[in-house]
Amino acid sequence: MAISDLRITKVQVHRIEADLSERFGWSLNWTRRRRTTLVEVSTADGITGWGEGTWGGENLLRSPGVVIGRSAFEIEGIHESLRAPSVNQRRTGPPCSAGLDIALWDIVGKALGKPVCQLLGKVHRDRVEAYCTALYRKDWPDLAAGLAEEALDWKRRGYRTMKMKTGYDPATDERIVRAVREAIGPDIGLGVDSNCAYDAGTAIALARRLERFDLMWWEEPLLADDLEGYARLRNSTSIPIAAGESENADWLHDNYVQPRLVDILQPDLEWVGLTGFRRLSHACWLGRIRMVPHNWGTAIRTAATLHAMATCPPLTEALNPPRILFEFDRTESPFRDAVIEQRLDIGDDSAMGVPMGPGLGVDVVPGQVEQFRTDLQVIDAR
């Protein structure tokens, strides 16, 4: 059977939001609302793809022809066309179309009748262990006691690894990490995330206080661009250092991967797309750096992340190589699971199956997207 050229006819950008039943916080802020951006791409053949994240912005609005009318098979070409323009005699900027990129991979997989992971490269696994992201700050009378109780509940639900928020101040951080570790015991993996709260000197001193708690990693203790600070911290602690959730693939490669500045890279598909992830995955394997992607949004992004991690190679040939993990957000979100028909959840092994249907392997529910939508932008040939 002949395969069409999958000519792109329309891009729709859905911004969705929803209120929470109670607020939660971290080192930078409190929130009572969840929001994200979904990207829907239509073709002349009637095949529609979905992604989540950036979509091209002003570049696409100014020049729709860089996408509209092109074949969805031109994934990497479109990814490169939607780079930020160069400034001050510098090289052209980073790609700005991660969500659109994911949607194109979804379209091509559906057209070929193949799951996206089989298009990305070698499939190393069909299940990926999920670590539970929760344990945010809430309006508890005793923060440490509240976090300890919540952590114990996630353990009872079958999670073998989890991550908690820190970055409040060194004394508070030590107190709450101790409480959670004592609640869950020594056999549950525990990571901490400070959301760029500290300077290098404070982080180095705090690291000495946290090392006793056998942490999987310390995520974003410093501002993302404090490269010298990260180098100082990494050379001063036994806690693995992790970062990378809010940067594009080019920047991550140049600043974190190539100089081996971090132990664990945490790209988010919202910013790097599947094309950027594939490039980073190969670079991290060559650099002996673990990949544990950040994942915060809807089940569409979770499905895409599962496909990406299915192809992430083990770092060593050992019988027990460093664990392959991905982030599974368990905080309140009215729309996260509602936007697809399937239910993505862990099994008894604390892992999630990669959805192996065509494309991303999940079916978006347009009515649910519309229910939570606060803005719709349509780009077509008109």
C-alpha cells in the first residue's frame, strides 16, 4: 500500500488551565492552578497528531510555510526550520517547536502503523520504572509530619522511588528530609529538588548535612546557568547532581553534557521534543551521563516520555546497570489524565508499560481538551 506524503494542513495550539482544590508550593512559589499547552497537527490525509510543549511561536505565525504544506515526514527539517533567529552574529538559536515536534512523530507513527519508540531507534524495554513526584509544601501545621505521612502513603501505593521538594532553608530541608527518610525506610529511593533555591556556598554546606540520607540525587540546587557553582558543588559532595528541565537541547548539550557538569540530565520534552531527546540520549550515552527526564503536564507528555525512555540505552553492560527511571507527576491535576482515553499508571513492579499502539499509542479526547481550554490559536494556509 502506498504511503501518502502526509501534507500538513493545520496547526492548532490549545492552552488549557484548571483550578486546584487546594494550593501547593515549592521553594519559588505557591500555585492554585495547573496549565499547559497542547499542539494538534492535522494532515490532508486525515491523520492528526498531538504533542505538548512549545509550537514555534512568532516564527510560525510570521512564516506559516515553514510547516503548513510540508510533509510530516520532514520532522527533523521542520525542527531545524523553527529555530530562533540569530542575534548579534551568533549561530541561529535553539529550536522552539518541541510540542509540534512530538505531534509530527505521532502522525508518522500512525501513518506507518508503528509505535513512536520503534521509529526513534532500538527499543531496549517496553516498561519503564516511574518515580513518584509529589511531596510539595502544603498548608500543614507541621511540614515535616505532613510530608512523612504523604511519603508513607506513596510507598503503600507501590512506588519504590519518589522525589520531594526542598529549598526552603538549610535547617528546614534537613528536618523534612530526615522525616521522610525515617518514614519510608532505607529501601525506597529518595530524591530531592530545590528548584534553584541556593547559591553554591550554601548548597555545599547543606550537601554535607544531607549526605547521610542516601539520596538518589539532588535536583536543581542552583540556578540553571550557574555553571561554575555546579562544578564546585559536584566536586564537593557524594550526592549525584541532576538538572536540565527548563533548557533546550542545544544548551543542555553544550553546558551540561559536553563538559559532564551533572551526573543526571533531566530534559523535559516540553522544551526538547522527541527529536532533541534522541540527540541528547546519544550524547549522554557517549558521555556516561544518566538520563532521567522531567515530566510535568498531561498524559500526552507522559506517553511521549515513555516512548523516549524505551529507547534510552543502558549506560553499562552490568547485570545491574544504573536504573532507567522517568518522572511520574502525582500532584493534583484536573486535566492530566482526562485528556486521553487510556489510563497510564504503574503496575506491581512500580513500572509503566509503553503504550505500543500506532504513534504515541494514546487517543486524545477532544471534548476534554475543549473543556479545559482557555485559548485556541489556529495556523493554516489562509
